[in-house]
Amino acid sequence: MTSTSTSSSACDHVALKLSKFWTYDPESWFFNVDSQFALRNITRPDTILQHLLSVMEPSQIKEISDVLRNPETNNYDSVKAAILKRFGESEEEKLEKLLGTLELGDRSPSQLLREIQRLAGPDTPQAIIRGLWTKRLSPQTRQILLVAENLTLDKQAEMADKIVSVQLPMVASTSSFPIPVPRVSAPEVAYTSSASSVTLESLAADVAKLMKQMSQLLDQRSRSQSRGRHVNRSRYSSASPRRNGTPNGTCRFHRKFGDEAYRCIQPCNYKKDQGNLNPQSN
């Protein structure tokens, strides 16, 4: 090795500054540090291992101390495998998240999809991943995605992101839950790639069209229910006078008792000496 290459290697070692160990995501942390080793042409396993241990906390090193003390496993590959196993999520924990605890939260639908794909692993069929993903989306989003089953899962995720980004003001509804009425505006997103722009604009147009149809259906339902309530009120109003009076405007007390009635319900057009108007009462 020449003095120039030795000096360059030494500079690379000095310039290398790894981030602290990510206990919450060891796999991603190794992606990060391995790329830095490759960029600086650091290839010796013992050197790489020393760099890793230098950014780990004492409590973290204690968790893998048995591997480090064993001469047969005191190497980069063995230590990396131990770290991933002991600090990473177990298969049981991943399964528990997939089947229960994982929620959309403040993620976008595409972020949720990537998390499900990470937990499920590359060997899980796309149909299962699709089912695990869509059941965590809102009912409105699922309904719109039903017409996009021919799209790839990634394209559906893009479409779902567009759906949830649209402002949906909530209005009062007679149903058991509020139904959103969309306010659709033209997309104002710039893309560097013309092909990508055309695809996303097409998706946005499809979403806008579907949401307009949903709005029209909602309006029709609202008008139908309004007409039903109006008919019921009309029937109630027309029935009320018949309970309290007669078609000629005489209340039921004067109609039955005539001049001897002790009560009168207004309006009543009964005149004294008119007599008993109900022949069945005698």
C-alpha cells in the first residue's frame, strides 16, 4: 500500500461519523451504516465491528456481550445477526401488529402500506397485504378503491393518498353516522416527470369524478328523506282538527253536550241554542 492510499484510508476513518444505534429500527440502521462503510471503502470486518460498537450504549453492548466474548462469534456478521435478533421485532410481535394493533393514525395510506409490507415480509402474497391494508382505511376510501382493483397496490396507495388529502367537510345526516360531502378542487401539484404527472392527474380526475357521484347520491337521498318528513307532517296536521272538532268548526264538547258543555276547545263556532250535534250521545 502506498503512502497516498494509506493517508486516504486514514482520512476516511476520521471523516466517518456513524449515527447512534437505532433501537427502534435496527434493520434500517444497518442499511445506513453499511452504506457509509461502502462509500468510504472500509471493508475489513474487524474495523467495521469496532466502528459499530463505538456508537452503541453500554447497556446495548451488554445485550450482545456473550457474542463478543466468544472468539468464534466475535466478528461482524455474527454480531450483526445477534443485534437484529435481540433488538429487532420478533415474528410474534410483527404478527400481532399486522392482525391487531397497527393503525393508520397520522400516517398517509402509502406509509401504512409500506409498514405492512415491512412487517409481512417479501414472501407474503399481495392479496393478503392488500386485505390487511384496506381494512385499516376509512369506509369512504375503501369504496372508491373498489373501482380501482385493476391497479397495482402501489398505484392504489397513490390514489388513497390523493383521496385523504381532499378536504371533506362533514354535514348533518339522518343516518347513524355523518356522511362527508366532498369539496373538489383542481389539483395543484407540480411534478418533474411529465409521465408521472399525467398518471397522477388521471388518478386525481378519477377521484374527483367518483366523489362527485357520491355527492349527487347523497343529495338525492337527502331530498327523498325531506319529502317523506313533509308528507308525515301534512298527515299529522290534517288529522289534528278531526280529533278536536268537526268539519263545520264545532269543538267535540259542544258537539256532544250542546248548551250543557262545560268546556270548549278553540276555535269553535258553536252558537247557543244550537243543541246537541251528536245524536249518538243520547
